[in-house]
Amino acid sequence: MVACLTVTYGNRIRLLSKVIDRVLQENVDKIIVVNNNASPESAKCLTDLMRQHQGKIEVIDLPRNTGTAYAFKIGLEQACRSDECEYIWLLDDDNVPEEGTLQKLLNFISTPQGRRPEVCCLTSDRVGSHYINCIRDNNPMIALGRMNSFWGFHLMEMPKKILKRLSSYSVYDRPLPKPYGEIRMVPYGGLFINRDIIPKVGYPDISYFMYVDDYEYTFRISKAGYKIYLLGTTRIHDIEKGWEAGLKGPHFSRLAKSRNPIRLYYSARNMIRFQRENTVSNASMYYLNFLTFITFFLLACLLRLKFRNIATMWLAICAAFGNEHGESANFKLNT
């Protein structure tokens, strides 16, 4: 049995309904929707969908938006209560898999590679993301970046990145050397997880609240000795562009242009925490990369008169080094 788990909030039923339609076409056995205090319109539509597909769709209503970590934790706990559930397919409420994706995932786990006991999770190529390069470069650490980097920035990588930006060559022009590759850390969206390993690795860490909680959870799975394979023949489309969509330039520049202080705060605070706990082997090099990145970020903010983003980043840094976790009193969600 395969259960699909997704989390929704606000007024996103127009996106979620497309995801549900596709997942039903993929013939999942059950769909669990965690309603993270969605709008009344969305809640009503979810009730209608439950009635339309009786026994197929289950909705868990939360009284307020609790962040992604808690919502996915609640959903995973619910899925694990069913003894019949073998695999849980996590999708964001704007992730639409290409036709036949589920069957390809199921086919792979029946192969000799997929049946290996340490292979507990699969994931799919997120169209437009860099995760697929774990196969092209045979680099499971592609999402983490180089050790001691900060948010993907490392001084030793600057020449290579400058040359890459000057080149018109796209990594998507390179064929895949094999259909799958190991990756140590991935988003929730597309994660296909063996239910049996959840009691061994636990659930998402709710102290992250939102942003980077998916990276922490999947990296914890990898650190426990299990493998996550990205299956390059399966693809997921994000039908809503991410919060940095349309923003060009280096990562520090895109952050400086951010129009959403809540997302900037939690992503920065949690990334600092995650990296300090997991990817620092040389503190001097890490903090050199950290300070260089933040300096570039400050300059980019000043050039654009984005003083609020400077204040937000400062609060995020203070919170990270002050070990402040959970929802911040200064950056509460509206719903």
C-alpha cells in the first residue's frame, strides 16, 4: 500500500486540487492531507473531495498554521498507524508528478538495486533544480555543497561558479550516465519513503518550524546509514514558482531582493543551525565563508535600499547563534 502525504495552508486549493487529481491518476491507495489552517474556501473544497472519494482521502485539520515540520510529522504519524501502509509518498501542495511516476518508483524498488536493505528512500527530479546533478557528477553531496561552505557559498568554488555563469552551457545538456544516483539530502516534495525506517530515524524536528526541516530530516536518514536514491527517469513539476522565482544572480543577491521577511528569517536561521550541526569540519573556513557571504548580502541590500532585509538577516543570525528554535514571536505566520 502506498499513501500520499501532502500539507496545505492558506488559499491554495487551486494548486492542491491539481496535485490530488494527478495522484489519484497514479493509483495511490490513500491520500492524507494535513490542513495547516487553510482558508474556509479551501477547507470546504477538501470536505467535498473527501465525500467524492470516500475512503481514499483523509484530512487532518489543524487549528493554526504550525509550520511544515509539525504538519509533516503529524501526517507521517497518521500514515504509520496503518499496518497496511508500506511506502509514503511526500508531495508539496504544488508538486505535480509526471504521468507514470509512481509506477516507475515501484518498479525500481523491485530491482536488485532497489531491494537492497539500506535503500529506504527514493526521490524524483524536481524540474529546474540542481538535484539531478547528483547523477551527472556522481556526487551524493550535491545539495549540501562543499564541506564548510555557507548556504552553498565557498571561496574555493568562486572561480568555477564565475566561469559557469559566463558560459551558456547548461547541465541539462549533459546526458545522464545512469538512471539513478545517491543523494544525501532532499526536499520533502517527491520523497518516497519506506515506512519501516521511520521508527528508527524518527520524525521531522519540529523545532525547525519551517524551512530546512526537510533537509535536516533527510540528512538524518542518510547519517543513520540508509541511502536515498534520486531516480532520474521520474520528474515532478512545481506548478507554483518558489519564493526566489524570477530573481536572478548569485544566491546572496537573490536573498537581498527577497520580499518575504518570514521566509528569509526562517530559512537563514535554520540553515545556519543545520550547517553548524552537520557540515562544519573546519570552523575557520566555515566562518570565513559565512562572513564573506553575509558581506556580499549586506552590500547587495544597501545597493537596493533593502534595509528591512538587513534587519531580518541580523535577527536570524542572532537567533541561530542564540539557539532560538520554533516559531519566532517576531515572525509569526498569518494563518
